[in-house]
Amino acid sequence: MTGASRGIGKSCSVHLARAGFDVAVSARTVQEGERREHSSTVQRSDTSPLPGSLSKTAALVAEAGGEALIVGADLLDFDSLDAAATTVLERWGRVDVLVNNGRYIGPGHMDRLLDTPIELLDRHLKANCLAPLVLAKALMPQMIARGAGTIVNITSASGYADPTKAAGDGGWGMGYGISKGAFHRVAGFLAVEHGDDGINAFNVQPGYISTERIAQDMAQFGFDDTGQPADVIGAVVAWLATDDGARELNGANIEAQFFCHERGLLPGWDGPAPNTAALRYDLSGAVLAEKEAELLAQSPQE
């Protein structure tokens, strides 16, 4: 599980543990209070600590009944990803589910093209699309050898919809959009190339989810912390990892909030916000009917 120190990654880790999995949690922040750059813009720096850490997530995994393995890594450092994969395989001998949730955090995320150095666009592509492929190549061979494995890619509507406003005014930077667009193509390729080998691969589009980083960082860019709970995504990922019906969706894009609501995967949750009710999906992953860009302009997830 990448990006497991907070937000969606933390929630998915806990829900997988409740479903009976041991969970290897990976991110950069191992202990609470660590400082590193997380400003979304080149205009200013922000190294203030963000809430959350791998240590905290690991404790929650243990409380949920799973064994947690902390493997710190950086999506921009492919050697660290290979090392993390090796550590997990040496410890447990197998990986049943790979959840690619982590993404690039840093300048360029909320900057317009002419303000964004090309190297920051490269970082987006490297972290958001190529890093998951590094992990897939490291972990898929043992899945194929067993004839079973699940890969879940946490994507974004920004990978297939244009923003209705410019970055800084409620939209997002091109680096985020083009990297998520590239990432959005991965699951379909994996399903076609290795579906017969027992590999299930899915895109999970979370929609607007409330996370610790959105609460701390994103109001200045027009994103209030009014999203749905991250447990929505955790419940969907756990279902995809455990339910036999998931096989029928291999290669699909899952609009997570509707999927969770319509299958009753999170008891007590009222469902998607009313202003997203015009969106629907079919089992092939196509977004249908009244697909207005304003409704698809969901906040970038953690």
C-alpha cells in the first residue's frame, strides 16, 4: 500500500486488515512530525508537519487484526521501491494485493503551465505513473506464478476530465492531470495482458474525499475539506480484493462513491453528495449520461 501514512491509503490499509490481510504500508513519513516539502505551488514553500505517519497507520492495522510491515519509500526513488518490494517478499513470501495510492506531493501540483518548470512535470509523471509500474513489475511475477493477484490503482477524474477553472482558482495543474491520465490507462493494459494469468486490475476513482492534507493545505487553492470519508474508498478496495464478483470488472474504472453506495459497502454512510447525483457508470467503466465537467471536477486525493 503506497501513500499509506494518511488519507485514502491509511483507510485502505485498515479496511484490508479488517478483511483478513496483513498489510505492508509505504510512504515517506514514517514517524509523526517529520518535516518535508508539501507545498503544491512553486510560489511558496511549506515544510510544516502533516498529520499522519506509517507508524500510526501500522498501529491501526494491528488494531484491525492484521500484521503491519513498515517499508518507507519515495515514489521518485525507484531503487527505494524495488527495495520495499524485496523486503515484503522476503518477509511474507507473497503479495496478494498491490494498491497504488501514493502520488507526487510538491510544487507544480497547483501551478499553471507557464509557471511550472518542466522537471516538475517530469516528477508528476515519474511518481504518479511510472512508480506504480516499477512496483507492478517487481510484484506481478509471483502473482502470475500463483495464478492470482489484484492490483488497484487509485486514479482521479482529472485523468479524464478537464478542470473548469485554472490552477489556483479551484482547478489543478497540468502535471497532475496528464500524469493521472497516463496512470488511468494502466489497469486496462494489465487486464488484457495478464487477465488469463489470474491478474485482476482496477482503476478506483475516489471523487472528492476528505483527507488530512486537504484539510491543512488545499483551502488556499479553492478546495474546502467537505469531501466524503476516506472509508468509502477503503470499503471499495477491500471488496475488490476479496469478492469473487470483482473478476467481472477486470480492467474497469470504478466510480468509488457510487459503487460503495449502491452495494451498501459502508453501513451508515448516506452516499454521494447530491451535486454528483447526475454521474453514473456502467460495469465496463464508462461514465454515462449528463457528464458535465463541473461535476467531474473532483479534488485531487491524498
